[in-house]
Amino acid sequence: MRKIPAPLSEFDLIAQLFAPMAGEGALGLLDDAALLKPSPGTDLVLTKDALVEGVHFFPDDPPASIARKALRVNLSDLAAKGAVPKGFLLALGRGARQDDAWLAAFAAGLAEDSRAYAVPLLGGDTVKTGQAFFSITALGEVAAGRMVMRQGGEVGDFLYVSGTIGDGALGLRLRLDSSADWVKRLQPEHRAYLDDRYLHPQPRVALAPALLAHARGAMDISDGLVGDGDKLAARLGRRFDVDAVPLSPAVRAAIALEPSLLDVALTGGDDYEILAAIPPENAVAFEERALRSGVPVTKIGALSPIDSGAEWRTRDGLIRDFVCRSYRHF
Amino acid sequence: MRKIPAPLSEFDLIAQLFAPMAGEGALGLLDDAALLKPSPGTDLVLTKDALVEGVHFFPDDPPASIARKALRVNLSDLAAKGAVPKGFLLALGRGARQDDAWLAAFAAGLAEDSRAYAVPLLGGDTVKTGQAFFSITALGEVAAGRMVMRQGGEVGDFLYVSGTIGDGALGLRLRLDSSADWVKRLQPEHRAYLDDRYLHPQPRVALAPALLAHARGAMDISDGLVGDGDKLAARLGRRFDVDAVPLSPAVRAAIALEPSLLDVALTGGDDYEILAAIPPENAVAFEERALRSGVPVTKIGALSPIDSGAEWRTRDGLIRDFVCRSYRHF
């Protein structure tokens, strides 16, 4: 890595670390504002998620991982709307721990994902604070009038979820309960998998075209499947098949060691998977398109009339209840 | 004011305090993302400025004032680009001091400015932190290809500044040096004026059409006129007439009591006025249009060849130098 002379001024910080990942519309990060030329016939989709040190990441997490997570949680929101990412802005709250080497590593991780997802930096702000934060606004485009709404969906639509559920929540729990019996007994490769899933969410950008083509409604699951599952087409009821929820081998292994972890997986958050309402007549086409895009999807339930509420049923007929349905921010 | 039951959950906070100022594209703040339909024939202008407790505002500043400043510093950037504000997103970092009453007052101030400047809330994020922060992304529109660039301007262009310079910097100094002799001797109405100018910057939104019509380059002055004055059309030199810089009666009175405050006024920041490069042939039209828009503008210099550097000259022929040209963020 190129040696960075310390300490960097705000100007140098921007010029050396962030300008290399800036897009054309960023004007070299030397103007008051960025410029984005909307593609004709598109709507703009905007999302903003902030990460705070000690709240959304551990102070000793690798800076590159924090950067990638900060960007990816926003890309996850855009994907859920069927949007193609076009750029992002970053407010960087530099805390006491964020020395120049830390920031260089952060910028390197951000640049890597900026390239990987073809989403340039457009602008932002760097400020001093005690407890670091990273607030990203991401912008995407979608064909005019076609954004996939969270409140879309009709009675009878199948509920699909991408990927596997609970990996991030158990990855976090690994860190918090490191002396727990199940953590010690879990195989090292399962621990590594869960840890990676917590640190590096996989925004389902590749699924966006399938959602745009086939979904009546969709959302990003970030605060736990059970709680977030109440929010899709919230004017309707829904039935979920607990046993259909896709779980990774690592999560299955953890639950085998400690059965209470099933609830953690279903309500813990940090999934960054997509929950979508797919009309039955689109189900086959959606599954095929998702398969071609490389994103596994699983049918886990269906929307129902409002009076049926939100029902989580196991295959042996039990109805599950959850004390805490989702992650609470405060 | 309506009684707010405490403590508010994130959901209630959004529904009760922020949804009332949400625009149509905010989708009730109930989706993963916001929707913005760009007007045909326009470019999008994006800016992002964050305010941190104890850095950009005092912990005991009125919450409504903090909210208004957080929005206004972003509107100031849009105005400098000739853009019409269309909406904003807010990341709200709720610190230890921000109880529900505090947040209700913050939201009330934000709602007031959201109405006053016709700029709806589109979305955002609320997170928990120790030291509060407010990161706003504002979006504006400008006719395609017409954004007023910071790097615009040619040799011979006049340099104009809006409003008066140094009010915010001396307002801040009042707070920091409250026992200084000049503070005690300054008339109460001057103290009140400076304090208000520090707390409530006036974004020059009304000047945007005049800039769009007549300016070759423009920028927002936030880190001090002298330092920011180096950044407009940075590939050129510039001459400034120190004695032409518009100062308010309050700043003049303060400088009369303490002459060193002139440098504070010129380099201290927190002006949120506009510096613009106006071709001489447009000068009369620009002044007239600015007058009609209710924003005073003053000619304070001109762009010159690069080899002349940045020269600050007084009317008795002295060349001024400044030890510290602008506010340093870190």
C-alpha cells in the first residue's frame, strides 16, 4: 500500500483517499455539490443508512469491513426496490480511533466495493466527532413508475426470501457470547462463515431485475425476518412456514447445539436479504430468473387477508410466537 | 404543543415527528427507499453536510436552531449551484442528551424550515450514538448542463459576495470568549444579531436564479472568505479589496472595539454567503436581479492571471496576509 504521510488534513484526506473512487459527477470532490444526470425515463431511488461505532460495528472490526458494510446495507435497500445503483455520498464522522492509517484502510475497502458494485462516490462531508459514524446516501435508478414498493402485494401472493436467514444475527451472537458453550463447540469453518456474514453482508443487487420483472412488493430484511415480515404489504395478513425458512449449514449446526438460537436467527437482524411478494402466476419465472442471477430464493409463505394476522406455523402444526419480533434501535 | 408519550420507539419517532414533513416521494417514510421523479430536462444537484454536537453546534443550543442550521447549510450549497431544492434525507444520530422532548423540538424546527423553503423530507435513518450528529443530504434540480460550477470563472470576472461577512464567526466568538472585554462592551442588539446569525444561517436560495442567469462560477462560503476565496476558479489568481468586503453594523462595532476581529471575520467561517464570478458584461444585470430577489450583493474583487496569486489589498495600498486562512475541520 502507498505510504500516507500523517496527519492528513481534510483536503489531503479527500484528495488522496476518496477522490480515486469518485465518479464523473463528483467533480473531483472539489465543488459544493455533485451532479447527477438522470437517465431519461427513470425515477430516482434514494436511501440513507448510517452506521455508528459500538452500535452497528465493533470498534476493532477491520476498517475495510466497516466501509464495505456501510455501503452494502444501502445497496441492499436499492436492490429491494429493483433499482440499479448509480452513486453514493458519504458523511464520515472521524472519531478518536480513526487515525490516518485507519482511514486509509477504510477508504481501500470502500474503493474495492465501489468498483465491485460499479457505484462511484459522488460527494460527502468529513467531520470530527468522538464516536465514529458513517452515513451513506445511495442513489439508484429504476424505470419510471416501476419502483418495487414495500406496500405492494395482494392476498395470495407467495412470500419469497433470498439467501439464508440468521447468519448475520448468529455472527453477531458469536462475538457477544464468545464464551458460550455452543460457540466453543461450533466447528471453526461454521464460526468463520457466520463471522464473515455478519461483517460482510451480500446486497442482492443481482436480484433487482427479477424483482422488477416479477415482484408486486419487496423489502430488505435488516431488523429480523419476523419483525420485518410484518411490514411488507402491512395492510394484509400473512402466513409463514417456519420450517421453510432457508438456513445455512452453520446456522443449522448452531441450532442443533443450542435450540434457542432459532429465535435469534428469525428475529436477530443483519440479514440484508430480500423478502418479496410474488404473484403465484409469476412464481416459476421469478425462481428461474433468480437462479440465473445467481441468487437463491425460497418460498416461505403467502399473503393472506388482514384478519388472519401474521402467523408462523411449523410443519407439525404448531403456531410459533416470538417475544421480541425484531431488533430495536433504541 | 401536542403531548408526546415517552419514550418513543424508532417507529413512533418517525411516525409522530418526521412523517408530517415528508414529501410524496417519501412514501410515508415506510419504505426502504424514497422515490424522486426528476423533472424532464434537469440535472440533479446533490450535497451532504453533517453537524456534530460539540463541534458544529453547542450541546445547549436550541434543538430547533440546530435542526434549521443542519438543513440550511445544505440549502446554501444548492443555492450556490443555481439549483432549486427538491428534498432532503436525514440521518439522525440520537445521543445521550436527545430525549423525546429534545427530538420533538428538533423536528418542529426542521418542519418549519421544510415548509419555509418548500423542501420536503424524503427519507433517512435514526440511530443511537453518544455524541449526537445530524447528516443531511439535500437534492436540487437545475436546467440540464447549467449547474454553476465552483471551477467556473475567467480572468477579469468580477468577484461578488452576498450579504455580510463575519457575522457567524463573530457570533461563535461571542459564545467562546464571553468574558472578553469587547463582548461586554458590545451593544446588546449587536450581540443578539451576531448570535442569531451564528445560530440561523440564511441560505441564499433566492439568489439561485440570478447565479444561474449571470454567474460563470460560484460557491458557498462556509469555512471563511479568505480560505474559501482561494477555491473559486482555483486555476486562476484573484485580487480582493479588503475594504470592500461587506460588514454588518454589528461586526463593524466589534472591530472598532477589538481590531483583531477583522481577521476573525474574514477567515472564521459560518458565513453561508455566496461568492460568485460574474463576467463584467453581466455585472449590472446580476446586481439588478439580486436586488429584485432581496439578496444584497457586493463587488469585492476580480479574477486575475494565475501568477498574481491571491492578493488582499486595502484601499491605502497595503497587502494583507493571513496566518490562518480558514477554519480547519481537523
